[in-house]
Amino acid sequence: MKILLVEDARSVSALMAARLSVFGYEVLIAENGKIAVELFQKLAPDLVLMDIEMPVMNGFEATNHIRSIEAMQQWAWTPIIFLTASDTVENLVTAIEAGGDDFIPKSVPESVLRAKMKAMVRIANLRRQLSAANRKLDELANLDGLTGLCNRRSMDLRVDLAWHNAVQHEASFGLLMLDIDNFKKFNDCYGHQAGDECLRRFAREIADVIDRMNAKQDKQDAFAARYGGEEFAVILPGVSMESYTNVASTIVEAIPQLAIPHKENAHWGIVTVSIGGVRFDVASGSIATLFRSADERLYLAKNKGRNCAVID
Ligand code: GH3
Ligand code: MG
Ligand code: MG
Ligand code: MG
């Protein structure tokens, strides 16, 4: 376990560091609050022991900084214990009010220091387990179990937000609806397991196309989702006409290039996709209209013979 010891008095920090090392902890030393905040960000300690009176930046200010850094990450929390000159009720209240979790007088007996460290480590470990479990729950609630893309639920939430934002800023907005061609026959021919693997491979390819597009434009706005079954959606907030057309044609071409055999798929003999798309230069009206138009165009693409995109 890594402990960040923040203390300007060399004699105190040397003594404390020696004791903590004997307990088996790795000790990092900062001689003022400013250095402590820097080390905190760089080295992510498991616990902080913080002096109060220090030059450059005092312990309360440094704690404040650390807590605001943690506020930007969900579930982040590192125990901070203040080192005080004396063991008084006022010191305890001030320490907790300042965002600390406890305080220890610098003259603390070794056994008390050891016990307090143990208690804090226990809480920190529980907290870490809790945050991992919460992250897992978030993932389960928002990602499609088979493909790892956004599921329908999280897509709906994200789309609503992105659409609202686009309408407010009179920005452009694009939507592509993707549907794998003759996929029922794929399952009938190769089995459901192979069908699942095909969906996974398909989803990975779509995600790659979107990642490349986001990287090229230096944004993270576009995303793909599993709409349901063998249907997927690609959401393109703020997309230019050129990128919109590009993404659609890239996907239509990329899927056959995966060369997944599908002998029942018309004359191609490999897996293909049909796409219906719509793009607004200036977003307005309801998002439902957007989905309806994309769906109608997807139907047109199927009627045109599949393995193509109808996007205008
Ligand atoms: P079209 O070209 O008109 O889209 O024909 P299609 O056969 O793809 O369309 P249809 O809607 O008739 O069939 C969709 C199939 O997708 C039926 C279903 O078995 C399959 N499917 C849906 N979800 C899953 C899944 O999670 N795993 C597997 N393996 N198959 C799925
Ligand atoms: Mg001091
Ligand atoms: Mg379908
Ligand atoms: Mg289909």
C-alpha cells in the first residue's frame, strides 16, 4: 500500500516515514500541499497523511484540491488523515469539515498509528470493491451483453441528450439504421451460436469505423448501438454531409470485406448489410421522426436488393 506523507518538518516526516516503512507501507513524501496535489495525481496513493501548517499550500487547501480532483471521477475516494499538533475536539471537527476522514496527533503512540492505518486501509479496500461493483453494474445496465455496444436503453438516453443539444444549438444530426441481410437464413444455415459470433464480429467492425471517424475529427460524439436483434444504429451528432455519406459507404463496404460465409445470402455468399439513413443540416422537431425516416429508407434499401445504403 502506498501512503503519501505530507509534512514540511523534515524531522517529523523522517520519523513517521521510518515507522510506516516498518509497518510494510510504501511511503512517498511531499514537503508542502502543492507538491502533495501533484504527487497525488501522478502516483495515486491509497492513503494521505496530511500536515496542516505548511509553506506554499497548507493541508486544508491541498485537501480541497484533492477532493475536487476526485469529484471528477465517479466513486473516487482516498482517505485523508490530518496530522495535528495536539489531540483536541476542535482539531477533530476542523479536520472532518475540511474534507479529511480522521486526524492523528503527531505524537501518536506507535500502536495507535498502526491501528488507525489498518482501519483506514480496510475502509479504502471496501470502497474500492464497491466502486468496482458499481462500475460493473453500470456496464451491465448500459452495454449490450453480446456485442459490448450501447444497448437500447443507454442509446435512448444518449440520443435524447444529443438530439436536444443539437436542436438547441441548431447543429446538424445524422442517424443510420443498419440491418444484417437475410440473417434469419444465417441462423437457419449455420446455427444460433455462429449467428451470435457473426453479430459480435459485425458490431466490432462498426465500432472500429466509428472510432476511426471520431479519432479523425478529434471528437467522441458519434456512437453505435445495438438497436435490437440484428439491427444496429449509428448516431452522428454534428456530422458533416461528407462524413455522413462516408460512414454509410464505409460500413456497406467493410462488412463484406469481413468475408463471413453466408451461402443463403442472395448471390453474394457472404454476410452483407443494408442501411437507411437520414441527416438534418439543422436539427429540429422530434427525434421519433428521425428514426421513422431512417427506418423507411432502410426498407427502401432492402427493396432495392440489399447490400446497399439509402441515405438521401
Ligand atoms: P432482412 O434481410 O430482410 O433483414 O432479413 P432477415 O432474415 O435478416 O430479417 P428477419 O427480421 O426476418 O430476421 C432477423 C433474424 O435475426 C431472426 C433472428 O433469429 C435473428 N436474431 C435476432 N437476434 C439475434 C441474436 O441475438 N442472435 C442470433 N444468433 N440471431 C438473432
Ligand atoms: Mg507543518
Ligand atoms: Mg431486421
Ligand atoms: Mg435483417
